[in-house]
Amino acid sequence: MDLGLKGKVAIVTGSSSGLGFAAARLFALEGADVVVCSRTERIEAAAETIRSSTSARVLSVRADLTRPEEVGQLVSRALESLGRIDILVANAGGPAAGSFLSLTPDDWTRAFHTTLMSTVLLCYAVVPHMLNQGGGSIVASQSFSVKQPADRLVLSNSLRLAVIGLVKSLANELGPKGIRVNSINPGWTRTERAEQLIADRARANRTSPDVEQAKITAEIPVGRLGIPEEYAQAVVWLASPAASYVHGHALMVDGGIVKASL
């Protein structure tokens, strides 16, 4: 299937590794030019890996998505270097794990800025340009926890729902103006973040990571954790013109772990 990505420009944040990197690389393989972003110096190595394996133009930008001025610089550099922004995949690191009483109000504030406000700031920065060019596609990368709370992830369980509210609101407002807005919600996927969460559960339960991973796997109907490439295939399709009638949708890529019927 031709996803219609040739000549498009995609910004993928949080793309130095894991889900974001897999998505950025597949956008490039499908013919899009890509802006990769992270707050760490690892982002240039990620960009070079994508450049070396594709024919895409790849711009790397270091930016802290909780800082409005750095988000603005990210978008300005994308426009200066690549001329347009067709796709935004708003992806950021997950908030801290822990039980409610083990977390502090400061943890909630940090999570609010990382999880919700990063997406808000990115949308403020890209939407005017998408409107000027006549359309675009925004995908907010969240978690299966928006439909089924996960143990020891009270920050994620709470604040990612706010992002879904933003997505649905923007879908109503921007759809008539040619901008599609969706969310993608991965389940347990083999990334550094998943390893950290499994280790946290092992410490809390006084078990081992192997024991905790076995418990998680037992809850997943397909019987395994996902891999970043499976997430990438879903998010690149969802963001692409091939999904032109998918709008305001929360796509689960979770191996069936969410038990809700809707």
C-alpha cells in the first residue's frame, strides 16, 4: 500500500530511541522527510542511523518539550530546513511510576508538564502552519492506560486522559479545516521504558523482572509484549493520507490487553 508520504514532512518527538525512533525511521523509509527531537544528545546518533539507512532528509533538534521557547525553536528549524510540516507525532517520555502515596505534588507538576503541556505546546506551534498550508495530521502518542488503568502508574493513568480530551476537542475544531487529530495508545512494548516499569514492579512486589513480565504477558491475549516496529507501522499509517477518514480516534496497539468492549 502506498501511504502517500512522499514529499511530506513529519516531526516525531521523543525519537532518540524506542517507539519514537521506530516511528521516525519508518516515516523515512516510506518517503517522508523527518524531524527527530529529544532533549538528550542521543538524538544526533538516532538521526544519523536513519540517514544512513534511508534516502530521507533528516533534521535532528535537541529540545525540552516542557519549555515553550524550545518547542518554538523546534518548529522554526523544521520550517527553515524542510519548508513545511505535514505530520506531528507528539511523543514524550512517560511520567514517574509509583503508588499514589509514594508520589508528591511536585511529581504531579512535572508529569503535567511532560505529559499534557508538551502536547499542548506542540499543537500551538504547528497548527497555525498546518492551517496556512491547508491541512495536516496530528497524532498524540499515549498509552493503553487511557482505557484501562495500569498498576503503579497513577500519573500516567490520570494525565494521559487529559490528552485524550485535548485530542477529541481538537478533532472537532480542526477537522473542518483539514487537520486530522488522533491518538495512538500502545500496550506493553519492548522498550527501555517498559524495562524500567517492570523493574519498578519487581522492587515494589519483592519479586524479579522475569516474574513481573510473566504476569504482564499472561494478561495479553496475543501472549507477548509488542515490539517498537509494530507500533511504528500503526502510527505511520494513522498519521498518513492512507488513513484520511480516521479522525478523533484513540487507536489501541496493545495486543488485546484492554478488556473494554469500546
